[in-house]
Amino acid sequence: MTNKQAPIGVYDSGVGGLSVLQAIHAQLPSENTIYFADQAKVPYGERPLEEVRQLAESVTRRLMQEGAKLIVIACNTASAAALKHLRALHPDFPFVGMEPAVKPAAEQTLSGKVSVLATPSTFHGELYASVVERFARDVKVYQATCPGLVRQIEKGFLETPKTRRILEEALKPMLLEGVDTLVMGCTHFPFVIPLIRKIAGEEVRVIDPAPAVARQVGRVLEAWNLLNPSGTLGKATFFTSGDPKKLQSILPRLIGIEAEVFKA
Ligand code: DGL
């Protein structure tokens, strides 16, 4: 029987999933979490989907060995590549994944023009095509891959001139076309929302799916009878396949947490 006190596994190629981790701790404060950053392999977004699927399979197996009671694939690219496959492989285990938040964007846009910011692999996946097909019939959807942005965010360069240049190149043409809603379709990108607002203006809607994903985690835990009833504040544990010191030094800047990071 699964222990309700067991941690929620949260997995991303790097620091992006921390945006989701933060929302999970905010909404489900009693839950313990175990975060896995596959930084030896970041960025995922330029790798073939088949390779990302294999990486996701081995990381999720590891999180299960660590005792995770549910795994959040806090990475759009890994969700696009592997979520269906992981559910088929482990039918008795709960997963929560990411999908580009095209539905709320289509509901909220006034101009009828929205843009998804995501990695090339996410755009290549079936999941993205199906979301656009289901929810964006009446709106025009633009796409931006923002080359180099994931690497900048991995380094903690959230407001440097290069980061600004990457975002300006991606956003300015579509803003000129009348895009009024931007979907964060990569979990790294919410960390540059303040800069996006400086470039795009405060009136542009920016959709970060993290709070909705955290609510979904709560619903799934409830449905599987896995909510932690302890009432005490949950603990977060961090692993990386990359350099633990680097991740450790960037945690306070990204999510305001000081914690030891372990080598995976
Ligand atoms: N954070 C990831 C995503 O949501 C992927 C970034 C990357 O490794 O390319 O797509």
C-alpha cells in the first residue's frame, strides 16, 4: 500500500519544473516533494521525441524507486514525448503532465490572436496538435521557440541583455500582428514573465499553467486517496543529474528556497 506521507515526484529537464513545484507547495502545503532535474541532458527541447521518451522513462523509474506516490512531469517536452507511454507502462501509478494552455488562452483573447512559447519538440508532438485542434478553432495561434532561452534560464540569467534580445526577437513581430495572450508552454519560461511584461506591456495576458497543474495534482491525489493528512509543513528534496552545487546556488533566486541538492 502506498504511504500517504510519501513524496510527490516532480520532474523536469532542469530548473523549469521548479515553477510547478512552487505552485504545488503553495496549494498543497502538507505534501512532501522530491524534485529531479535531468540537467546532464538539458535542454530536452532540441532532442528527438524518442530520446526524450527514453530519458523520461528512466527518470520516472528512479522517482518510483525513491518512493514517489505520484509523479508530475513538470516539463512540456517530456509530457509531449512520454506521458501517454508512461501511463501505458505503469497503469496503476498516477501521473500528472503538462499540456500547452491553449484553451484558457482561446477563451481570454480579445484580439483572437494568441501565441504559445514552447520548445521545438513540444510543437512536434501529437499533444500540441490535439490541443490546438480541440481548443483553437476560432483563434489564430502563433508559435515561438525562443532559441537559447532555456539555457539562459538554466544559468539564472533572467534579465540579461541576451535574454532580453531572445525574447524581443520572438515577441515583437507577433505583438505587432496583434497577439494579446501568451501561453507559457515550457515550464522554464514563467521565470522570465517579469521581463516578458517589460517587453510586451502590462496589458498582455500571460498564462502560466503551474497553478492549474497544482490543482490537478490535488484532485488526482484525492481521487487515488493519497492526500497527506499530516497537517505539518511538507519537505522538499532536490536531485540533479548535473552539478548539485550549481542547482543549489540558483534555488534561492528562482524559488526562494535554500536547500541541499543531491547528485542523482
Ligand atoms: N522545461 C521544459 C519544458 O517545459 C523543457 C526545456 C528543455 O529542456 O528544453 O518544455
